[in-house]
Amino acid sequence: MLYVHTSILTDSPCIVLRGIPSEASGQALSGRVILRLCRSLKVSQVTIAFQSTCTQRGLLWSSQSAIYDNTKLKQVLFDAAGTSLGYAVWGGSADTSMREMPFSFAIPGNLHESVCTEFGNIGYEIKVTIRSCGFGINSWVQSLRIPVLRVPEENVLTALALSEALRAQADWLGAVELQMLGDSAAVPDEFKLCVRSIIRPLQKGQTLVDVGLRLVENTRCKSAMSRFGDSPNSSNVLCQSQIKPRDEFWHSLSLQHEHCFDLELDIPAAFRGIQYDMDTARVHVSHELVLTATVVDSKQVAHYLRLAMPIQIVPKSALETSFAELPTYGKSFSDRLLLDSSYADTWAEVEDEGTRHGAMLPPPSYQTTLDSRSSLIV
């Protein structure tokens, strides 16, 4: 492709399907293909296709359809079959050396989202094929990968689930209490997750050796079968952080009172280091946040403590919805009191006491003014 340069420009970097496959509506994938020719070329046909690419690993031969998708949508952008020569000469002049062709695909709503696991991958790409007449190379191919994401349907219940605070607490035999605190239990990929870890002693004589935090991805291929007859599972640590607190004279920290540690995790990018949470007929992927601590009791016996809680890894588009910022009491300064005009005359102002009173007034209603897109009456 020394003298044929192809660029694929899409209107959106990814395809976002909202809702479950049986109820999700289709989406349009549009863009344009730009061809730059450094010399004249006899072009006979230019086609573009949206197709799936699948790979499978670690599965039996009888489970080849476990992680698989055979979607292929094809369009013809240019065809010279109806001409007398059977081709068109492009290039050789400033007017024909550059061509731009738009395209558009109707993506079905039941399309399987992109998957990247150790049992197999499902990816999607846009592939442009240029065919020419003459000697030598007669076909040029250029492809562009595009992910397909599926996010929950936009409603208040989903917004409440995604905005739930990260909070977990447990104690070990009434001796030590572990606690995790964070802003949200649903985070996107390529994100710095900050978690406050609290180690609280409930008995005297405890010593803290180290504190760690890690993100674990659990994957189960439900449509495959291992040699033992069950679904293959895997559990991988994606990222972790660990500190070893110590006193001034010792290599450990005496637990005379509670200690707080701010730990951070750099969540990798999707499909290159982590997979979004999903629960389909083929694959189930979930994540959990694990807090670990090594504590030595008064008898100098080491105990390895572990506190885990589920956490959701979701696309950024799932968090950017109209319900993402719900009204709270902390934002009451932006509310205004709405009164019916029929009751405006019943108000009387008492200047001495600085209060207001009225007779037979309805309960006041508040309308938020935080978001100009909609008005919510509480």
C-alpha cells in the first residue's frame, strides 16, 4: 500500500447499545472513507464491511460455539461493473487523487458486546477493500477496530445502583475491624480508584505488618465445558497496591488505636487489561475489591485478614446519563419554593417578628434548578 492510503473516520469511537439484547434498539454507525492515491489506479470496486472477529482459547473442540459471533454487514461504496471498461481511473491529477465516500450501518440491538477474556474474544472491525485491474497487487485492505458496549437502560433505579457508595466493614473474632470507604462502587476503566482503608483494633496487643488493596476479575464461561463437566472459571488480579506501615523503632505498627490508609489503584483500559462487568448466556464477568491485612496477635502468631466487596466496572457512557446527578439535601440551596398564585394573597408579612404565616395553605413543593434539561418535583 505504498501508493494507496486509506483512512476510516467514524462519527463515534464506539457503539453503545442501551438495555438488554431482547429490548435494546438498534444504533446507526456512520462515517466516511478517505482514499489518497499517489498515482493513477484502475479501480473496479470499493466495499466496506462491519464484521466480527473471534478467537477462542482453552476450550474443548466441542465448545467452539461458546464464545463466537458471525456478524457481517457489507456495503458497496463504488462499483464500475456497469461501465464499458469495467473500471474507473482514479489518481493522476489533483481532482481524482483524493476520494471521500460516506457509509452508514444499522447495528442491531441484540448484537453481542465486545468480550476480551482468557477463554476467548469477540471483537468488531470496519474493513475497507479496494479492488483494481491490472498487473501486480489488485486488492488493498484497511481495517479499523471499533468496540461494542452495552450499558443498562437509563432510569432512576439504574442511577441509584451506579451511584451507590463504596462501603464495607467486618471484624475478625472481635479483635480487629476492617473497613473500606470510597465514593462509588461503580467506576469506569482507565480510572484512578481511591479507597480509604481503616484498621481498627478491638483488643490490645495487636500489631499491623502490612495493608494491601487489589482488584480481582472473576470470569466464568457458562456455555463451555471443561474435561470434568463443569464451566471453566478463572480469577485474576488486575492491579494491586500494598504498604508496610512501621513505627519509629519497629518494622510493624502497634495497633493501639485505629489507623487510616489511603490506597490507590490504576484501573487499566477495557479490552486491553480489564473486561466490563457482564452477565450473558455465554460469559459472566464480575469484579471484587479486596482489602488484605497481616496482623500479629499478642502470642506472636500472624493472621492474614481479608475483606472483599463487589465493585462494578462499567463504560463511561453508563455514568454520563440524565439521572447521574440526583437531587440531594446538600444541594437545597439551589431549590426554590413554588406557590400557587391563588394563595398569594393569603400571605401576610409580620415585620416585627420576621416570620410569615398563612391560612389554609397547601404543603409547599420544591423544584430543583440544577439541571436545565428537566425539572424534578419532590
